[in-house]
Amino acid sequence: MFERFTDPSRAVLVEARNIAVELDSWCIDVGHILYGCAKGREETAGQPLHDCGVSASFIRSRLPRSGAQGERTTQPAEHVDPEALRAIGIDYDGVQAAVEATFGRGALEHAPDRRVSVRGRKPHFTTDAKRSLQQALRVAIELHHDRMTPGHLLLGLLRLDNEFVSSTIEQSGTTAAALSAAVLSRLAAAA
């Protein structure tokens, strides 16, 4: 599928990945792709978003730092559930006593969290993000376009009926229908 992407479409996905990494996200979600579409001033997605009042800075302000939209997160050590660990055969109190005997009282609570950070690794696409890319491909095929532009990516997002995308667009003072019409108009003019 990615061989059909134009350079601006690839740039949208690079922006999506960059903002996901910047926000410590374990995955690229539809909000990140929407941000990537709005970040550029490309004629088929960035310009219609801008014309409809949807800005990259507004989308970014609504994007959560890691932990929302179904992302995998790590849990701070101070929120360990001893009962849950006991249910799988781990005696947390015993582990804590052994650590404190070796390293001193409060060693577990004051230890830095050394679990792997999302920085330095590529976040993967969520199921909804993959579905939006599939929808974008369908849009391109329906319109008899050989290449996928950012406009197709945006229309794929709008077809998902995703809560984050819908509410972001509505809070910007426009509708998904108006934005879709603007994108389709730009795609027709570009063809």
C-alpha cells in the first residue's frame, strides 16, 4: 500500500510518528495522523483543514500524552498492586523486604523507573489508525486515483467515525461533511 503514497502523504505519516514520539506514545493513533494532515499546508488536506478552522496546534493541544486512546503505558512503581501480583504467584511484600534488606528502607519507592522509554523505538499503528489507512486506500480506488495524497488520508480518517476526530473537527467550528466536501473539491481540482 505504501508504494501508492505521494511524498506529501509520507510526510503526514512522518509528522504523525514524530508527534507520537514527542508525546511519549507507544503507538500512532488517528489523532496523530490528523495532526500530520493539519501540520502541512498541502493542498488536499492541510489547506482544507486550515480553511475550516482546524489547526495543527489545536489538534496537538487535544492529543494526550501517553496513556489515552488505548495506548500501552507503563505503571509507576508506587502504584503496584500486591494482590494482583500475589494472584500470579509473586510475593510483593517478600520482594520489597529483600530489596530493603539489601539496599535500605524505601529503596523500591525511590528507585528510578528504568523501563524502556518510547524514545528510540518506532511506535506502531493502532487498529483504528490502520483502519483509517485502509479507508484512505478505498477512497483513492473509488476516485480512480493511482496515488494516495494527504487528502485521501484525511478522508480515510473522516470515514472512521472516530470520537477524537469527530469532536476535534466539531470543536473547531466545522462539520465532517463540510470538511469532506472541501477535500473532495480539492482532490477533483488536483486530478
